Amino acid sequence: MKYAEVAVNSPAAQRRSFCYSVPPQLNIEIGQAVWVPFGPRRLQGIIISFSDTPSFEETREIEGAITSSSLISSAHLELARWMSSYYLAPLFDCIAPMLPPGFERHVECFIEPACTAPVAADMDADEKRLLDWLELHKRARVREIEKEWGKKNAARMLRELLQRGLIKKTEQLSAVRIKPKTEQVLVLQPDALRGMTGRGMSTTSKQDQIVEFLRAAARPVAAADVRKQIKNTSAAVRALLQNGVIDIVEREIRRNPLERYSMEPGQAHVLTPGQEIAWREIHAALLSSEGTPLPFLLQGVTGSGKTEIYLEALSAVVAQGRTGICLVPEIALTPQTIQRFAARFGERIAVFHSDLSPGEQYDEWHRIARGECDVVIGPRSALFVPQPRLGLIVIDEEHEWTYKQTEKAPRYHARKVAIRLAELCRATVIMGSATPDVESYYLAQQQSYRLITLKERITVRGITPLPQIQLVDMRDELKSGNRGIFSRILRQNLIEVLGRRQQAILFLNRRGSASFARCLSCGYTVKCPRCLVPLHYHTAENKLICHHCSYRSMLPAACPDCGRTRISLYGAGTQKVEEEVRRLLPAARIARWDRDITVRRGVHQEIMNKLVRHDVDILIGTQMIAKGLDLPQVTLAGVVNADSGLNLPDFRAAERTFQLACQIAGRAGRGFAPGRVIIQTYTPQHYAIQAAARHDYESFYAGEIDYRSRLGYPPFSQLAGLVFSHGNAEVCGRETRRMLQLLEEQKQVQGYAGLRFIGPIPAMVPRLRGSYRWQIMLCGTALSLFLNSIKMPRGWLIDIDPVGVF
Ligand code: ADP
Ligand code: ZN
């Protein structure tokens, strides 16, 4: 007897796989999809391994195969298993992103009236109405009934009516959501035509026209195209078909997301001497056949030609008969990058992301699986496409937070997963950034990554210095009576840029706005007396809370520093900035680009086009405008509130502030005119702000790594976040306290030294969709292993290596 371990598509399966016996007549392989019995139901499963002995006493039999061949390579299955154990995520959730789009199907429950049963008299009014309703509808989904009658009520009534035999319950698989798209094509049959004319039969003129059209085209033509050319063809087509002159066949057509991008072929640049040195080192590693090369960390200022190096590396890998994946932080924000890839690789690229229509996703996935794409570009989830013979993974802007999945399990980081996948496929990884993640840079310092640097910026003017940055101390503005959002110098520069008919961008760090208390007189931010970090304002409790030690305080009436009564909650939104600009420059054409206005598909492209056409003078935005914009007309970049993010209760606040300031500075002066950058701050002496003003990554890193080592934060430790949510605030508090106790006990039992717990404290977002949220942070090492031994009840969320705050 043969046995198989199967990952089952059920939330109840969690991190386990299940053992089933393989019926002798069933021929299956690893990675194949099968139907398995699971409790009373029949579910989808993926075969992950075989064995001769069962891992469970009583095994049930696999019911049958869903697909005729394997869907997932063994390397990807291994990756999924690793993700499940490292991120403590359900196994099937880790496999799901690797499956073909639309693959997942669930069993749906239907209810029908059982007409034979006598209607009992003792039914309540609702039940009678439900029976009448069912009579009318004949057959309804349980979901529909729940929608009509409410979940609880529906469950109660269905239970009772089933018991009395008044209704029947049946199960059926949900419909296939996505199918290949096909069209009908007309194929001219030359033999049939010859035979027909030989017999002297004449065709009517309409038929002649069609035959002539097909003959001229010299290839099969879509029926729709024939109809467009020749009107009212259906009778003629039918006749031709009957006489065997033509044949009609179904042809699969591709739904092509690349149609949205222009595909002008482009030439590779001759590398600059600096690029050449970087390239030689990477190229040598790509040619080497000794095991998996160390990942590369390519550090280069914005516009230093990193993308050019990625293109070279991908071309080299493709020349070896292998393929590549290029991850970008956010696909909608990188149309210019995609264009450059299309220019180099033409039709042999694929874009893969969740904004594609389901049909497009389906087609791209299958095109990739067939080996038709040299390079796949996409956000973090593109890591899981079935790219055969994978040779290179590029991670552009590797420091970006979008590489971490936070909203659902598995809460993975693409950088970590990419490196694991590369090990499994013996592929190379290149991570690029102007401002590498401190943890990445640390690993490069430790020789775990190979650091390669590009120091020169390339523009149309050739090798160009980075734009000048001016720091403005906003406390001086306050002292001289300027309470506005803009400093005098930023105002002056905005007016000048507009006068020169150039463009400006204004960046606003919205995360952390209105979340801390600051003195309007002296600029002091209210801090924890014990930890000296800024206190965070929680609306729900109307209190300031320390996210290190849980210290709480009321909003102080007077400033603890200067004693004046000018404490207020700080923060300005993009809207406020827009109003100010309008007041200052009524003639300016302004665009706002942030999460609030970009929900609709295609909005990014619209704004982008407007900017490129110079229909916009001033762009105001949040994080989104920091990425990838390459606009030669932008000569001024203003950072409105550089340090507002510094006050977030997050140990990465300084890093984030530095990265954003550098990214924004990188937007100015990319064209023929030099650029200028103005950074407004209340804390000009902070090392992150100082380093950003000098474009000086090394000095930022020195300050940051010192801070991290003193406080024992990553890379000197590992973090894990546990968040509990519940509709009742008291339950929430009680459960998190219970968990903390459990964690303390486990720490004792396992003898875990150097593990600390922070919390419980309310999460940064203390209420979400009606639920209260509390958190506990773990700081230590090998946390997946430690947490593995703890049973998490429902309502808990686990995030290993979290980024940002909960
Ligand atoms: P990064 O990815 O580091 O931001 P890019 O690869 O986008 O840098 O390069 C910045 C600009 O310089 C782009 O417009 C690019 O086309 C151009 N460029 C890059 N390398 C060269 C080169 N060797 N010769 C000429 N132009 C180049
Ligand atoms: Zn504190």
C-alpha cells in the first residue's frame, strides 16, 4: 500500500498535512491536485509526499485526481512547507499563491424543499415564510438564505426543518470561475474548394466574398473579424460549412495585460565605468557553476543605473536558457520600469499581479508555466509563479515595506522567501536599493550578502551630482511667527519653480500625523519619562501611551519643556497642504496622489500621464510619490514634515524617515535642469535627518546600527508580534494577560534566556471593524520554534519579523 501526505484546502487543517492511502489504480505524482474526504466533506488537496508507512493509524482513501499532472514543482512545495513552519501559517495558505488562478473551489451547500413531508403545524411564522420562499425558489444556497434571514436565525431554522424532514440539503462544488477564452475561427479547406468548383457548383456572391477574404488572408481568420468586414454572413457561413468549403474551429485567445504598455524596442546602454565594475562581479557569479551564489546587495543612489544592471543580468540568465523574476514594490507605481523591461525583452515578459482581471491572471500563469516568459515582473506574490528553470530573482527597492505581507497569512517577507527559493533552485538573487534595509546592509557587512555599490548618478546630462538638500528648522519658523505648513524658503522656491515653468513635488509623511503631542511654541514632543521615546496618542482612551513600557498619561496642559500652554496634537494631511498651495499659488495646477484618491484602477496611469504631459505643476502626495517617478521637469522636491514619522512607536522609525527623505530627494533634478530639495524638520539634529541631508547612507547606518545594538532590536534579535482581537474590550484585555502568563511559563519551561515580552498594550489601530485589538511583542531568537509549542486560540494573529506597527 502506498500513502500520501496531502495539504488539504480547509481552515481546519492549519499547519498539518494529512495522510491518505493511494488506491492502487490511481496514478499520481507529487504536486498533483486530488479530491480527499475530510470529515463529512470532500475537499481539494495537494500531494506533498509519498511513503510506504502511514503517518496516521486509520487512513482514508484519496477519491480521485483533479488534475492529470503536477501543478507545483517540488522546490515550490518545499518552499511552502518552509514558509508554513517559519511563519506559523496554515500549509494550504502557503501553497495557495502557487496554484493556477481560479483553481480553488469549495463545496457549496444547497437547500431544497422535501415536498413529500407533511407540513407540521407547530412552526413559527419565520419558518413558514422560509418554506414558502423555498417552494418559490425550488433550490437555494445556504448563503442566500443567511442573507435573507440572518446567520443565526437561518442556522436555527435550517436545523429544525432538516430534523423534521421538511427540507433537503445537498452539496455541490462551486462553479469554475475562470476558463480559457476562446474564439471561433474560419479555416478555408483548399481541397474541398477545389472539389466543389470541379463539380461546377457556383457559390453565391456572399459566399464568394468570404472565400475570397479568407484566401487573401492566407490564414485562419476570427469569425468576428469576417463579420466586421462582410455584413450579414451567418447564412453564407452556414452554407460554406455544410459544403465543406470552410471549417470552424475554436481557438484559444490570450487576454494580454501588456497591451496597456507601449512596447517600443529599446537598446541597452553602454555601461559607465562604474556600472561595468559592478556588472563584472555579478556576471562572474552568474557564470559560475558552484552551488548557490551569495545574494547580491546592489546599493546605488537613485538614478545610478541599477535597473540597467538588472536588465543586463536577466539577459545573461536568459542567454543561458534560464528564466528570471523581477519583483517591484508596487506594480501600479512602476509603469516606467515595465516599459523598460518590455523594450528589452519584448513579448517574452509577463506581468503578474492581483490587479489583472482573473482571465488575464489565468492566461499569464499558464503562459509562464509553459515556459514562454523569460522574465516575470510583479509584486511580492510574483515569487510564486511557476517559472521553469529559474535562474535569477531581482528585488528592486528591496527596503520597501510592501515586500512584507501583513494583511493575511502567510505573513511572509519576499526578501527572505526569495533567498530560500533561490537556494532551492540554485538561482541568484540581486537586491537593489539606494537606501538598503539596515538588516540587509548588516548582513552584507557580515559577508552573508555581497555588497556592490554604484556611486554615480546618470541623467541626460551624463554623470550628474545629486541635488542639493537644504534643511529648514521649523522651530525657527515658529519663533519668527510663521505657523503655516510651509517655511518661508519653501514658499519662495515654489513661487520660483512655477515662474520657471518647471514642476515641483511636495511630500507629506502621513503615517504618524496627528498621533503625537507637540508644543506649538518650542516644538517639543511629549515623551515617556521612563523610555524617552515620544508618547503615542490613542483616540479611544484619549491618552498618551508609551509603546515600550505601557506608561500612560493624560495630554499635558502645559509644555513640559518650556512651560507654555501650547500643546496640541500635531499633523497635517495632504488636503490641508493642497489648500495652502492653492492660497499661495492660485494659478498652479495641482494634483494630489495618495491612497484616498487612487482606489480606482487606472488612476495612477492618469496622474502619471498628466505629469509627463506637464498638465500638472505641483504634485502633492504621501509615500506613493516616493517610488520610481522619473520626471525630468521636476526641479524642486519639498519634504513638508520629515520627522513626523520619527515619533511613531516603531523602532524602524528613523530608518523609514531616512529612506523616505532620500527617495524624495532622488526625484528632483533628473532632467536638463539641476534640482533642489528642501526638508522641513523640527529635529534637524537627528542623525537620520542629518544623514539624509548629505545623501550619506554610511553615516546613517552607523548611527542606526548603534541604536539597534544598544536596544537589542533586529538585526541583533528577532521580533514576533501577537495580536488579539475581540468585540469585547474586557475579553481582549483578559485574553492577552492570560497569553502573557502562558508565554512566561513556556519561557521558564524551555529555559529560554534573553527572550523578552513587551505588552500587552492596545494595538496602534486599537479598534478595527468593530473589534478591539491588543498586542504582545516578543523579542529574542528562534521565535518560530518557541511559538510552535504554544497553542493559539482563535482570534490571535501571529506575525514573525513584523514590519511597521499593528
Ligand atoms: P536606478 O534604477 O538606479 O534608479 P536607472 O537604471 O533607472 O537607475 O538609470 C537612471 C537613468 O540613467 C535612466 O534614464 C537610464 O536609462 C539611464 N542610464 C542608465 N545607465 C546608463 C548608461 N550606461 N548610459 C546612459 N544612460 C544610462
Ligand atoms: Zn516608556
